[in-house]
Amino acid sequence: MGAYILRRLLFVIPTLLGIMIINFSLVQFVPGGPIEQIIAEARGQGDVFGGFAGTDDVDISETTESESDYVGARGLPEEYIKQLEREFGFDKPPVERFFNMMWNYIRFDFGESYFRKITVIDLVLEKMPVSITLGLWSTLLAYLISIPLGIRKAVRDGTPFDTWTSGAIIIGYAIPGFLFAILLVVLFAGGSYWRIFPLRGLVSPGWEELSLIGKALDYLWHITLPVIASTISAFATLTLLTKNSFLDEIKKQYVMTARAKGLSERRVLYGHVFRNSMLIVIAGFPAVFIGVFFGGSVIIETIFSLDGLGRLGFEAAVARDYPVIFGTLFVSSIIGLVVGIISDLMYVVVDPRIDFEKREG
């Protein structure tokens, strides 16, 4: 197993390099970089996209060839443009910029945000509590609902209970998370009916002054609706996966043998079937958590006024804040690749009979 882990860890390096090269190359062809963002704001356009829409009424013929390289730069001094290029490092060739960036990232120096005057690490740490909240609680809630429900559906396969719960699961899976979030706001956050839960933030003002129990209750009060909205589609998938895994195991010979020996149904299900059928579900926990953690819906965060990593990534992409974009991409890629290895190890923990080295051989 040690050799397998070592090979997987070594494979992380070229995979990570490939991810960064592809994304860095794509960015070179995307119009509206950070310099154009600053120029557009200096021209009073608000953002760079106004220049692309052709709203600038300045005579293009009056601009120099160098200035016209940047949409929205018309009429600004060429020295100002060159100064911006030097400040952002765009006076260097793309290849040199890429290797400088990767050398800094290897040393975990992710630089400073172009527009927020804060280091990328500090910015990520500032947004992380929201993403950890949504990722952890959504994953735990999905598992706490999915596993018991999936087992019960498998045991009562074909009964009315299985039929109507399957219908509810399909409806839940079909509803987008952000639409369900709006429904929750309308019903329970003072939208049109009841005002039971708060509409914004992770905690209330003055949270620091509350007692320990008061802080916990206030925290749970705020995260209830966004966590439910984030869980709606995940729990549907896990429930059906649990049911199908259980059905496959129940039909195997060892289950019939256990029943023939006189073991109780509960012991057969939870002493024998559960461990084998939960292999895929439990081993996939790290990947599910990371998926929710980094792929949290920016719309849900916006609806509930939660300032997390999802919203940070969206704002960085719109503003072309490259240090934030590539810094978070680098870290999330490393975590994602390592979690893939951890998921394989989880398979071995759940079922020691699995040997990846023999399978590779």
C-alpha cells in the first residue's frame, strides 16, 4: 500500500502542473484583464465591460497604437498604462510570469489581491468559516438522512413507502439549490409568510457577548436555511446510492446463509450487509465534503448574504483578480488530488480485502 500511495503522491505533481498551465493559458485569451478594469473605473465606466459594449464616445483616431491595446484606455497617458503593467507584472512575457508564479506558490507565497490590499492567504482564511460551515454541515446532514432512508427503502423495496419517497427524492433532486433557497426565504425568513430564521450573516451582531450556549444556538439559527438549501440535491443522490448498494448486497448468498443460521434481521442487515453496502457511500465522504466545500453555490451564499469562498471566487473572476483566482485554484487542486488518495485509503479502511497494489499489477 505504501508504494501505491507514493506513486499517487508523485502523480500529483504533473497533474497539478497541467491544471495550472491550462488555466493560465486560457486566461491569456480572456479580454478585460485587471489593467482594463482599473482603466475603465478611471474613465468612469464602472467596469471594463462598458468598453466592450461600445459605449465609449471618444474619438478612436486620437489614440496611439499602444493605448488602443486596452479598451477604455483612450485618452489616458501612455506612461500611466506602462506603470500599471509594471505594477501587475504584465511587462514580462507570459512564460516568465507563469514560472515566477509557480515558484512563489511552491513556497506558499500567493501574493496580494490586486484590488483588496490583503494577502490571498488572509483573504481565504477570512472567508473559510462560511465554506466550512456549508461544507461540513451539508455533508453530515446529507449522510444522516440518506443512509437510514436508503436502508429503509431497500428493505421495503416495492412498497408504497418506497414509491412515495422515491417521488419526493426525484422532486428534491430536480429542484435547483438556489430556487429552493428562495422558497425557504419566502416561507421562513420573512419573505411573505413567517419570520422564523434570519436572512443574512453567519452570526448575529453582538455574538461575542453571548454565552457559549447562546453562541452555539445563534450559529445554528443562522445556518439552518442555507445548509438545508445546500443539502437538497446531495441527499437525493446519496439516498438512491445507499438503496441500490443495499439491494445488491441483500441478494447475495452470504445474506441468505446468515438468515438460515437463525440470525435476527437486524443483525443480518447491520452486522453483515451494512459494512459491505456502505463501502462506496462511506469511502466517498471526503470527496463529497470537498465538493460541497469548494463548489458551494455562489447564488446560495448571495441569497443568504454569506461571504464564503464561492462568492470570493466569483468576484475574483469578474474583477480579474488573478492572484486570488490562481492562488485558490492551486490550493483547491492540491486538496482535491490529496482527497482522491484519502478516498482510496478509506476504501481499504472500510474493507481491508481491497488491495490497490495487486489491482494495479
